[in-house]
Amino acid sequence: MSRITLPEPAYQHGSIDKVGVLLINLGTPDAANAKSLRVYLKQFLSAPRIVEFPRWLWWLILNGIILNIRPGKSAKKYAQIWMPEGSPLKVHTERQTELVTAALENQISPTPVIEYAMIVGNPSVSEKLRQMREQGCNRILVVSLFPQYAASSAGCALDSVFTELGKMRNIPDIRTVKHYHDDPGYIAALAQNIRDYWEKHGRPDRLVISFHGVPRKTLEKGDPYHCECQKTGRLLAEALGLTSDQYRICFQSRFGFSQWLSPYTAETLKELGKQKTGRVDVVCPGFVSDCLETLEEIAIEGKAIFTEAGGGEFHYISSLNEHPEWIKALGTIVQTHLTGWMPRHPSGEEAEQSRKRALTLGAEE
């Protein structure tokens, strides 16, 4: 049975092919309430790459337990970090898209069509790919906004694109950026973001570098995520001139009862608190935009864990967001992967001659 379900956009002979860039992030609920969270969590936790569990058993757990309990609790957490413009993740991703577009306008001609989409929620990957094809984008660069590759994050982002391609008759050329965990520009942006913060607020006794966790079994199955996080952390520490006793690399957001990548961030902060550490700063390099996992789990919950255990000052250093060095790095990543792809715009006369030749050979208007 054919999988082709999407209608082809209107085509006109002599039209100029465009290049598109699609930045993909995880996603966010549309509002900080239980109803929106239920819709979001159902889509998010139903993805096979995000939860690798027997489908029938997970369906029972998800619909029978999680979706009846978690939406209300999650809504309260989102309400604490919600911005006037909406979800922080969406707001920052949108701003990054606008800034990268503006930066590339002076460096690439013609400027590619740059959009962003979410794996879960809005705007969807399906919606944005459709819009880009309607704009004439026949070459599309897909950039995962997850610096370190994991099957449950970057893999899921690419999966969402490939699923849509399978529905198309005339599939566009596709290039992908699956990770950039050791990209010099990305590392430099992380380091400069931290230096900027330290110049204003002083330096800590210990820097905690926290990445989102994943089940340890994914590492054993061949997922490179753990190694890429360790390399990012090491390169960042080297860029900051830190010795091994001045920083810790750990993993947050553990879910369920199975073993996840360790050491766990919560336990690390509790340990540092018990040691009466005077000041701890936490940074989350795996998130290029602030979100629930940084603003609530780290900045609020992490602070409480550290101080209640006896620690002193707690500082959360924001994600890269709209930092100029990050916008520059992201623009460079895009440019590098577009090498050899940017078309030359024909003159009006050339385009008209091409159209006439096509009509002469029997093409329809």
C-alpha cells in the first residue's frame, strides 16, 4: 500500500529552487495548564525512540497512570517558569531562528529560508516542511538543536523528518546535522557565556556541568550520548582553564526506577551541600535554550537540594539562548553544511528563456 499521502505543491516552470534550513527542538505545551500538558505528554511519551519499552505495556502505564497524574503536577512546574510571550523553550528557539536569519543575510546570497519546528507540539515538523516546500525549498538542511546525539533526542528529531519524507512524492534533497558536541564555535560560546556570568557575579568553588540523563541501557546498546557529553564537558573545562577538582559532570532528569547515566545531578548537589561547599554554579550545555529542565529542575529544585543539604550560594548560569557567540556558532554550522548547495539566482531574462524552452518542449503553463 502506498505511503504517499501529501499533495505536491503547485509547480511553475522557470521557478527558482530555494534552500531551506529547519532547526528542530524538542517541543513544549501550548499553555501551562493540565489540559495542554496532557496533550503534550501523550504525544511526547508515545514516541518509540523516547520511551523504549514494550508498546502494549507502556500504553497501559501511560494511559492508565501517567496521563492521569502527571499533567497537573507538570502544569504547576511550567507555571513557575512561563514567560509573558509563552514557553521559554519556544520563545528562545524563535529568537534564535530570527537572529541566525539576520546574521546570514549578510553572509549568504540568496539567504536560505530558515524555520524552526518542534518534535512535540507546535509548530510541528510536518507543518514547517509543508510550508518550506510551498515556498520552493527543494534542498533542506535539518539541524538538530541537541548538541549531543541521543536516539531519544536528536534521533527523534531526524526521525520526525524522515517520517514526513516518506509521505512525499517528490522528496527534496536533505542534509542533516545530527550533533555538534565538540564544535569549536559551540564550545567557545559555552565558555564565553560562563565567563560573562563570572565577570558580573564572581567565580564559584565548584562548577557543576549537568546534562539531561538517559537510561544506561541505551549506552550499552550503542548510543554515543554519554561519550559526547563527557567530551563536551572536558572541552568546556579546558576552555575555562579548570582543573579536575574544580568541576563535576553529571546527569539530571531521571525518570522511573531503572538505572540511568550517573552520577545523578541531584545526588551530586546534595553531596556538595553536605560538604559545606561555599558556592556552586550549575550550567547545562545540552540545552541551547532555557526550558523546564533548566529553569525549574535546576534553578529551583537544584538550588533547594543544595542549600537544604548545607551548601552556601547556588547560581544557575543560563543556557546559550540568544548569546551572540552562540548565534555566530550556529550560523557557522549552517553555512558549513550548506557548502556547495546554494543556487545561483538567474536573471529575469534567463528565467524567462528557461520558461519558454519548457513550453516549446510541451510543458504546461
